Amino acid sequence: MKNIFRPSEIPALSTPVTSSNIRNARNHPAVSLGRCTPFQLFESTGVSPNGTVCIIGNPARGIGTAKALIRRSRKPFLFLGTATDCNSAFASLDPEWTISSAQETLPRGNGAIYFNKPYTSYMEICEYIEGWAQDHFIIMHLGSGLQTGAELMNILNAAGQVLLFCESVPQSLRSSDMRTMTPLEFMKQMHYLLVFSSGVETGELIQLLPKYQYERVTNTTGVNTFKSKSFFLPFHSHHGHGLSANQSRTLEFNKNVFEMDDLQRIFGAGYMLVYNAGQNAVFVAQLI
């Protein structure tokens, strides 16, 4: 990938700070993977068969990844969504059966529960999902009616591997009188984040990603002019000017791996960001 996250404060060809720019690029923790398939992405980023995976952004961008995770799990999938998902990108998962409410015992094979009243189904999902996960690979579409909270996240994180889709993290979180989970807390509970775009949760995403040591260089220039007269030639003036240049260097030990404009540039170019929480590692790739 061509310089998608080159440090932007220091121009690459501006002397004499080119060496500093090279050091910053070397210290930058993001790894560029270029173009890769979902299975190549899993291998390169360390996405294991265990741990909660969350895809943030347009669900259509992540359907190929979902299908790859299903194949790797060797289980039939169980999709949890709402009635609107019947005619969305999730329809390409092609479930063999569908129902409209939670049931303790489910039919065999790939299936989907399209909840007619998702806002009243939270406790039922908490009650049954541990049993569902024993025989199915769980895929949940959050934010369009279904939401998650602290209780459900505790169950999901103990269920092997599940896949969560979120177009907007704040809209995916359930508020209650007892506990409200913040977007940052939610993302911290993910073992793997696959981000195709980000909205109001961008600030929290920047906080979550690792920091690194950054050398900031400040250049200053000035022009000096002077005028003088000779003792022997009092009516003749001398004019002159000079150029001065100074440079200061400071180390910033907690530089964000990406700022908001960096993420906008990455997502706008069609790339995705992958964060492996266990390794505290960040990757940039383009799926094919």
C-alpha cells in the first residue's frame, strides 16, 4: 500500500528532517498488508477461531468476512437481526430456515431469527444464546433494533467466537437504570475489530488504538536587514540582509497511531483497519 499512513506533520522531502520522517515511519505501529482475501487477513492479523469479532461500518463490506468465518467455524450459522434484515446484505447468507422470535430449541442447519419486536427480546437472547452458541456460529446485527449490554457481552465473550455487525456503535448499546456501556468500553471488550468506516465513535476508536514515540520537528526561518554608514564616507550608506534558520526537535511519547483525518483518508481510499486487542496490533488492508 502506498504511504497510506505516512506521518503528515513532516514533509517527506523537506531537508534536513527527512531522517526524522523515516524514523517516525519506522516507529509507526500500523502494518500495511495491501490487498488480501479474508483468510489471508485472518492469518496475517492473528484472528484466531476464538474471541469476539466486531465489524464496524457498512455490513455489505463485511459479508465476505462473515462467510469466511462461518466456513472456518465448521458450524451452521445463526443470524440474529430484525425484519428489515430480510432484504439487506445479510440476505446473501441464505439461511435455510427463519423464525421471528427466540426459542430455546432451534431447527438444524443455517438459520436466522428476524425479531419482530427486537426491543423486547434482550432478556430472551441473554437466556438462550449460550445454548445456541454450542451448535451454531452466532452472527448479530446490532443497531437496527437489537442492542447489547454488559450482561450479554459477558455471555458472548465466553461463547467461543461470535461475530457482531455495527453500523454505529452508540446505537448498538443498551441503556438501563443500572448500567450504561460506553462505546469505548464496548470496543475494549472486542478481541478483534474490523473497521470499514467510523462515525460518532471515531474519537473512542482513536483512544483505543496503540500509541507510539514520535519525533516532532519545528523549523523556523528569519530574514534580517541592516543599514549602516561609513565613518570616512558619512553620506554613503551600506545596506545588507541575512537569512537565519533554526530547528527544534521534541519527542512525543503518546502519539496516536491515527488521527481523525488519517482515518478519513484510509477509509475513503477503500481500505479497512484491523485491531487485534490481544497483540495490541493494528493493520491496514484492502479486501479482495
